[in-house]
Amino acid sequence: MPIQEINGTRIWQKRSNQERIVSAILWLITLSIIAWCWSIISAQTEWSFVKDAPKQGADLINRMFPPKWSYLDGKLLKAVWDTMTIATLGTVLGLLLATPVAFFAARNTTPHPVFRYIALFIIVATRSIHSLVWALLLVFALGPGVFAGVIAIGVRSIGFIAKLLYEAIEEINPKQSEAITATGASAAQVLTYGVIPQIMPTFAGLSVFRWDINIRESTVIGLVGAGGIGQALIDSINAFKWSQASIIFIIIFILVLISEWVSAKARNAII
């Protein structure tokens, strides 16, 4: 901390005068950017609609109740099953594709820097594009349905799983691998007995965590035709059948609660 002497007294200060000036300038720049962004948002906002929003929201909720329980039939339950299928198979696909990418991305397991750069590009590319966009592209390429949803969820999961997994690989204790190498073991044996056992808890935890996330994303991608309960939701909204939509919202909420409970139990068992 800087020391300033005033009238012969040495005073400890958190920042020097120069640091305070720089901090003030940065705050001024930040507030100016916020004000500029707000002016753009305000200019493009129809405030009459915003003012009327509470009334419209109350009217929408009134249309949703009472829920149309008769809509809870076999067709809707199949959509729920499709959503669970998309989330589960998409997670499995993501794990299968992300695992080799993670080993290529980690500095201590990649065979060559070129492979690492390619793996890092894959991680960034798959994480940068939202699952809804992936689903939109794949529905256009593969047609609507569950298959496009599974691929979209799987591709989206690659970046998330691979990034956290390769960081775990880089943080392993190297002494275990060195001891196995000293016995004359091959690279595959070092990987099998020295690296994989150390990252298995992380791998298991990531699998459950990503499945939990994919449950939520699987309920959304149906809005663009990728199957699941989202398809039933967008059909009800387009037909202005709000009492049916309320049933779907309740089911989505229950699905999220179940996934939270399952993932919490699984993580506790792993830890």
C-alpha cells in the first residue's frame, strides 16, 4: 500500500493518488457505456407495451387456469419420454465425442501441439453456439424429430464436457503416471492405469451434471422442431390453447425437479 506523508505524519492509504484517478476514469467510462447502452435500448423499446405488460400478463395467466387436465394423455406422455430420450442419448453422445477431444486438448496427454489446437477449436466452436441454434440447423439438414434433437444436444455437450475434463487431466498427480512409466509400461497402459483412474470421479460428476443441464435444454429445442415436449408447447401456443400450455409448463417444472433430485443423489454418491 502507498504511504503518504502529511504534516510529518505518515499515513497508509489503500491507493495512491494516481491509482484513484485511474479508478475514477474507469468508473466514468463504465457509467458512460451503461448510459449509452440504455439510450439505445430505450429508443428501440415501445414503452406503451411495457406499461400495459402487467395487464396482459394477468390476462395470460387467467387464460392458463384452470389447466386442461384432459390434455395429459398418451401423446403428451410420449413427448415427455422423447424429451428424456433426447437428454439421455445426447449426453451419452456428448461424452463419447468429448472424451477424446479432452485428451487431445490436455497438454500432458496430447500427442502433438497441432492436435491440441484442433481440439481447443472444437471446444470453443461447440460451446459458442447454443443448442437451440444447433437444433435449428440440424432440423433443416436432417428433418424434424428426435434424431435432430439428440445430435444437437450431443454436439452442444462436447465443449462443456471436454473443457472441464481436459482441465482435470492437466491437474492429475504426475507421480502415478511416472511410476507406471518406470516399469516399462506402454503409453496406452500409462493412460489406462495412471491417468484414467484419477479423472474418473470428475468424469462421473460431469456426466450427471451435463445430463441435468440437457434435461432443461431438451425441453426448449422442440420449439424449432427437434422433438420432445417443446414441440407440444409451441403447438399449443400457436393455437392459443393456453390451458394446454399450462399443463406443459407444469410437466417441465416437474421434470426439472426430478433431474435436480437425481443429479444431487448421484453427485453425493460419487463424492
